Amino acid sequence: MNQVSFPANILKSDEPGIAKIWVDAPYDAILHAFALENKITNGTKVRLILETWEDNCSIRAFNLFHALRDRLAEAQSDLSAEYKEHLKQSLKYDFGVKKELFPGTYWLKSTTRYKVSEMNRLIDATITRCIEEKAPIADFMQEWDDLKSEQERIRNEKRQAGNAGRVPDGQPADPAEAVR
């Protein structure tokens, strides 16, 4: 089955029973290309799955997790690349995103694909493990606090924009106008 995934905003509608969905550029072009490629025309039935969008974690969070893992490896007196990779996989297995494929066989999601909340849980658990192992991480705690503050600020900005039902500046109020 062909699929396409992209962020979109649901807009308030004055018309009962009508939902308006706003797709920002460049995702609108992706949606149109998908429709053309799959011969989806006016009247074609499609399945629409709505779920709350969550951004992928930032490179800053990704780097913080790896720096914490390195300090944990240092506290355990093994700085080899092999051990660091083993430690990363162990942390992901214990605290990260995994899916059981077969009894006793798990798929571990790549940290490069983690969502913000997934990486936050992994970082929190890694910090706890570092504290238990007496790894020196005090210098990373301010970075973690700053990162969480930045995430909260971005979340609030998105929430305020979404609650207002606003359309981005310079965009037509009616999504149908965008394709004319």
C-alpha cells in the first residue's frame, strides 16, 4: 500500500460537518505528487488517519544522549567504540523504543528517528543510570534544563498558533484557494 505522511493543521470551520485541513509547503507539493502518482482524482476514496504530530528530536538532544552515554562508559572504565555501542544498545533496550518481532527478538528504533518525547525518556533514564554509576555529568545538567525549556517554548508557540485556528501569514484563509 502506498502511503504518505506529513504534518498538517486542522482549521476551525463555521460549516457543520466540514473539516478543513491546511497543509503547509513543501508538504502540499508532496501530497499533490502522491495523488498524481497513485491516480487519486476527485471522488477517489482514500483512508485518512489523523494522529497528533510530534517532531523528531533535535540534534542537540541526540548529541546530549551520546555525551551522557560516553560519560557512563568512562565511569565504567571502558572507552572503546565497541563498548560505547553496546552501552547505547543496552540503554535503548532498557529504556528506549523497541518492538518485539518474535518471542525474545526485538527491533530497537534508531535514535536518529526518535520523537521528542521518546528521546526525553531515554535521556532521563540515562541521567538516572549515570547518577547510579557516579558518572560525572553535572556539566550536562544545565544543557538538559535549557533543552527542556526550549522544547516547552516551542510546544507553547505551536499550541497558541493551533488554538487560534490561524492560517500562516500570506496564506489564503480557505485551503481550497491554495490549489487554484
